[in-house]
Amino acid sequence: MTIKEKRKKIKDMVIGTMSRMDKSKINSEKWSKFFDSMSDTEFTKWITKFLKDDEENYYMELLPYKNEPLLTDLMDAGKFLNVPLDEYVYMPFDGNKEDPVRTPTKCPVGYINMRRLQQMLSKKNSYGLDIDIRNQKTGQLTGEDKVARLTEPETYELTAFGAEDSMKELFGCRADDNVARTQLYQQIAQYGYCQLANVETEIKNKTTVNTIDVMLLGAGIKSDLVTPDLYLYRTMEGKKTRLSTADKKDRIQK
């Protein structure tokens, strides 16, 4: 294949992909001008350097609400490049490498080059198992134990895997639910083990959720995180207690 044929093939692939992902043609016109501005010698030097540098790539300029690609555009580009966008996902880390768990249906997949953030390199390069040092206001792990706290990516992964029981434990008795954690320790001390079904799970005991609820209501923002009304849970419980006491008094008087 001659240099002109190689050049045309590369240009057609880049422009064809860009035009399918960006209907405004802004990116395809930009790259078309870039290719046309080079001679064969310049193109050879550029493509040689491009292929040797792992950080080089073809980039698109996208503006919100102007030339953002739709899912159908991405699917069209995938078909053009003959790249499958959905496939079965295997989970070999379940312990059985010979017959690993596989998703029942094909899932959308994507490939992205990622670099570890500085935060992960300098702060998240250790692992914590202790859950003792806590913020007294929110109940969240803090200090040296905060690396054991679940972050959003771990939460998304557990949700995607359908690990509901694990989430109940990690966001309940092992998180900011002091009542459930006390019950957990009591059962372990008494029986040597604990079952999640035997631990109380009540929204009123979730410190973080109740704290956020108070902040939202205090800012004049209606919240249904804990109660459907504008009352705090503690206020509603006190109201029920007062009504119950008044009802008992009425019965005694009658």
C-alpha cells in the first residue's frame, strides 16, 4: 500500500468516525483541514510520531447542548469502526476461573484510557479496616480510619452487582447507624456471629441522612429523606407521644 493510500484510509476512518459522532461537522471539518494541510512527507513524520507516543490520540471538541453525541450516534460510530459496544461481562474474581460468573445479557461497554488521580496516588494507596474513629455529628469515619469509608465508585459497583445485603451492612451497622452497630457487637459478643436479619434497620437511626434532612429543612428546602412532611422525625415522634399521653388522660377522666 502506497503512502497516499495509507493516508486516505486513515483520513477516511477519522473523518467518518467524527462525522457520525458529531452531526454539526465541527470536528470532522477541523480534522479534514488538518490532514489536507500536510504534504505526504509531513504526514509520514506526523503519523510516525503519533504511533510512537502513547499519549497521542484523536480528540473531539464537544460543547453541551450544541454538538454532544447521542447514544445512537455512538452506536453508528461503533458499527462504522466494527467495534462492539455491548458484550457479555465475565467476573473471574468470584473464585471460579474455570466457570466464572457471566451477566445474563450483553451489557454496554466502553474503553477509556484512565490515569490515576493524584489523590489516589498519595491518599488512597493504603487500606483501612478499622471503623472506630468517627465524627460525633455525622457518624462518618474520619481521621486515620477514613480510608475504610465507602466512596461513590464503590457504591455504584455494589449497586450494579445487585449486592443489596452487602450495602445494607456497609451503610448500616458498619456505617453511621449507632443502634445497629451496638446490636451487631452485642450479638457477636454473645453468640460469636451476627445475622443481618437480626439487626434493626430504621431510618431514624441513620445519622447522616437525618443530619442532611435537618440541614435541608433548615434552609427552607422540602425534604422527604426521612419524613414526607416538613416535620423532623424527632418532632413527629414527640407529637405522637404528646397525643398518646393526652388520649390516656382523656380516658382516665372519662
